[in-house]
Amino acid sequence: MLLLFAVGYAFIALEHKTRVNKAAVALVMCAAVWTLYALAGGGDTAPKLLGSLGDTCEILVFLIGAMTIVELIDVHGGFNVITDRIRTRDKRRLLWLLATITFFMSAVLDNMTTTIVMVMLLRRLVAEQRERWIFASIVVIAANSGGAWSPIGDVTTIMLWMRGNISSLPLMESLFVPCAVSTVVPVALAARTIGRGEVSHPRTAAATLPPGVGQRMSRAILVAGTAGLLFVPVFKELTGLPPYMGMILVLGALWLLTEILYDRRDDLEEESQNRVAKVIRRIDMPTILFFLGILMTVGALQSTGLLDRAAAWLDATVHEVFTITGVIGLLSSVVDNVPLVAACMGMYPVADAAAVAASADAAFAASFVRDGVFWHLLAYCAGVGGSLLIIGSASGVVAMGLEKIEFVWYLKRISLLALLGYAAGIVVILAEHLLFGL
């Protein structure tokens, strides 16, 4: 089983070389690992399979809802409201402005969508391609850092939040400053290298709203969608229900809103209307299936006890949470951070007070309680570490594809800046932990 997982993991990591979609690999790996587990004599396979599927589907339902809401905002031109307000041509001011917008936008939207929006904006602001590469690379760094401090900003923080490893306010209190530092350091260094002067704007037509969508409708959907996404953590705290129930509520409310808005538009043909039933077909289904395959595979490995043994080995040999998570961050620049985080969640269950008291090293065990330093470090390292290489995150791969950024160029020009920001953020987390116990 471990060999199958390693081979599948290698194919996922080398997707850009093999040209085999990682979703296909993850699904085959999932079925193969569970089949091996059943054939090897796992007598309790059915209940464990059902339990793993239930845990996985909670995350998938949440992601489908979030992706649909973001897509709904996008098709109605909601993001134009933000991008049309940028007027500056000064290189350094533009770099800081884009990084700031990306950092906060990524905390609400997923980092991949944020990167797409910002790269599309860059094409309207910066004409020279190599210059645009620098801006796009900073967008990748800011998107990954911005997603790491919010429970809904990145798929890995969503996973940790929904499984009860972290909660909203402690995560934001602990990681906002480190994530901001991990963005500020590379932006400040890049601003020095980019030089002074103004960017030259390309001669392109201004972005327009979709047919039949006015400014009022576009803004209404942007405000409702963003407010809905921000409401999900509040809903969880108020009701105690899992986050996917809040996402279902928000998606349903937005669906009703758009139905009402379009029912009032007799002047629009049916094919011109972007109702939710139409928009939902546009979400990235291969990504959803990839998460299904990976999370179910990790569930099988957890059922066999392999992850428990791996955790015991790490405890015996390393026994230091900053080192463990720091290495995970470096690995996330090469391989997908979803299976990395899923594996860590399987290896280290959330500790309770009894487990901490019974541990031979209570201080180390306390790192794994809900909102313990290990989980906050894991969220930071897996998210921010993906910026170290252009292929290390979904946002990096998207920017690479849209702007044709060369791997070697990013490695030479940006990776060191990202590494310095990554290390600076870890130092801040360590200081927070030692001084304030965060």
C-alpha cells in the first residue's frame, strides 16, 4: 500500500511532466489502496470506508459550494468592481497595491481564483512581459500567504478547520502577522530590484460587464457572495453545526437571490442568464475529484495504522514541531500540499487534556491540542511553503500557465525572496509562541 501511495504521489508531483491529470491518478490510487486493504484481511473495511467517505464528503460539499459562489461572482463581473479602481502607474506603488489586494482577497476567496483575477488585471496594467512576470510572482506569494491565515482562504486551512484541528479566531490571531511578514519581506525586496519609474499600459480594451449585467447587479452579487463566505465561520460558531452546513445555506440564499434578480429581467434571453444551475457546470470538477481520491487514500493508510507508525518514528527521531512543519513547508514547494496536510492529520490526531497529561513529554503533546502550535504551523508552512517554487502551489501553476513564466526564471529571481519571507514568518510564529503562547 505504501509503495502504491509513493508511486501515485510521484505521478501527482510530476503532473507537468507526465501530462497525466492528477485527478485520474488520485482516483486510481484511492481504489487500488482500499482494494488492497480489503484483500489483506481488513475485516472492518466497510465501516472504515464509510467513515472515511463521510469525512471526505464534508470537505467536498464545502468546496463545491465555495467554488460555485466564487464562479457566480466572476461571471457577473463582480471582480471588475475591484480591478477597475486601480489607476496608479508607479511600479513600486503598483507592486505594493497588488500584493495588498491579493493578500486580503485570498483570505476570502481561494488563492487560485485570486491569482487568476489578479493576473488578468496585470494584463491590463503592465505591457512588458518580463516585468509582468515579477508582478505575477509577487501575486502568487501574496495569494499563498493570504490564504494561510484564514480558515476559508486555502484548501488546507479548510481541511484543518472542518476536522476540528483549528478554529477561526485563534488561527487568525496566530497567523495574520507571520503571513503578512512572509508577504512584506519578498515585496520589499522585489520593490528594490524592480526599480523606479512607471509601467507602460498595454493597448487593450477596458473590461466590460457580461451582457445584460449592470453595475448594480454586479455589485449586489459581489457583496452578497463575499458577505456569505465571511458568514460561514460565524454560522459555525453560533450554531455548532459543521461549516459545510453554513456553506449550503449561503449557496441556497445566493441561488434564491439570483433567481429573483433574473425573474425581473424579461429583456434577457434564457441563454444570456447566468443562473446558478448554469454556473455550477463551470466549477473545476477535476479538482474536486482529486481531493476525493487523495483524502480517501490517506483514510485507507490511516486505517492500516501506517500513519500512526510514521508519527511515532518522527516523534522518536525529530521530536520538534517547528522542524517537522518546516520540512513539510519545504516539501510543499515540490509536491501537492493537500496530501501532505491530509497525511499529517492522519498521523497526529488532535490531543485532548487526558492525552497531554498521560504523555511522557507534556509540552510536546500540548502542541497537538486543538489550535495547538503544530496545527497553526502546519497551516502556515503548507500554504506559504508552496511559494518557494512556481510549481509548488495551485496559484503558482495557474500563473505559470497564464503568463508562461519559466521555472528556471522563477527559481533564480523569486525563490530566494519567497524563502526569506517564509523563514521570517516562522521566526515570528516562534516569537509569538515563546512570548504570548499563541
